[in-house]
Amino acid sequence: MSKASSFLRQWLVLIIAVGLWELGTQLSQHPFFPPPSKIVTTAGEKWFSGPASDLFLTSEAYGDMLASLGRVGFGWLLAVLVGVSVGTMLGRSRTALDYVGPLMAFMRAIPSPVLVPVFIVLLGIGAQMQITVIVFSVLWPILLNTVDGARSVDQVKFDTARSFGIPRMHWIFGVVLPAAAPKIFAGLRVSLSLSLVVMVVSELVGSTNGIGYRLMFDQRQFDFPAMWAGIVLLGVLGYVLNTLLLMVERRALSWQPTSADQVVGG
């Protein structure tokens, strides 16, 4: 199968959906639902009509888009660091999870948007509050998947490492984390998508810039093409970030045998 036909097959449903969207909005002429062509034109004017010296990005792109990406990136990476490290310790401990398990179940059951006013009171309006909301929200999928992955390490591997006197850090990085990596990456994918959602929520009520703030601003100005441009941008960012993470996951887990390899080997 050629690359062109493979690309068309993968994107056929989206192309048809966008075509129907364009046709339906052109026929209805509803002010709240502009056609995709209008949304794309507005997005180009808002974000990609700047000077060449600024990589054709406008001041709004630097002030909103890059600010939001910085919050998402920093918050998500911090949650990954905390979730993987703490999850590994809890997963390899026989008793720690018995003590902190109920507390974790209580904390992760709290919807993060309801804590935004609390974090505003404690941290004020700004990036510190937004990053804290993102970390608190996306930490739990990473933490719980890491705990599950660390606890599923084969007991034979543990006994072998102990009999050979392998240092604990070598055991963690050489056996536990590679064995838990598939479940860890499952948590990373969920948390990355969730981080965009929480970023928007935090910017709706506690920011003076960012994509979420700009969405609310455009909605209040009745600039619906600009509002829809922001919504589409979030979808594009989610797709791009997920694709990049999948590329990292495939490379990190390339040592694992595929189903075809298992059949041949069996």
C-alpha cells in the first residue's frame, strides 16, 4: 500500500466530517457556528500573521499559546516526576500502600475544578496556581499506574536480583521500571490529555493570558470564529502531544516482543 493511500485511509473520516461541517454551516449561516474555512482564516490572522523575525507568530500567539504550553509542559513533567518516583516506592513496599491507600482514594476522588478557588486563595492568580492545579489533577493516573506496574514485577526476578546482591538502585532502574513501563506509559497518555483540559479550566477563572482566557474573552466579545479557532487549536495540540508521546513510547518499549514475534518464537 502506497503512503498516499495509507494517509488517505487514516484521515478519510476526518476529511468527510470537516466537509460535512463546512457544507452544513455554509447552508445554515448560523452566527454561532462559523464554517471551518472561516475558522482557519481567523486562526491564521490571530496567531500566524506576525513578522518573519518572530517566526510569523503574532503577539497573541506568544502571549496565549506559548504561555499555555509552558504551563502544561511544566505541570505535566512535574507530575510525571512525582508520580513515577512515589508510585515506584509504594508499589515495591509491602505495607506503605496499606497506610496511604485510603488517603489516595479520597484525594483522587475530588474533582480538580472545584479546588481552583482554594488554590487561588492559597497561591493567588497566576502561573503558580495553574501549574499546581495541573499537577494535582494529572498526578493520579501516573501514580496509580506506576504502583500497579511496580507491584506486577515477577517475583522470580526479585529473588534472582536479591540472590546476586544487585544494588537497590540498579534493581529499580534495571528491572522494576522497565517491567512497569507499559502501565506507566498508559498513565502518561491519560494524564497528558487531562492536562490540557485542566489547563483550560484553570485559565478560565484564574488567568490574564492563555488559551482558556482567550476563549472566554472571545466568547464575551461575541467573536465566535476566534472562539472556535481556540477550540480547534486545543484539539490540534492534544493530537500533536499524544502523537509525540506515542513516538517516545514506541522507542522506549521497542525491546518488548510484538505479537508476531511471540507467535514465531512459540
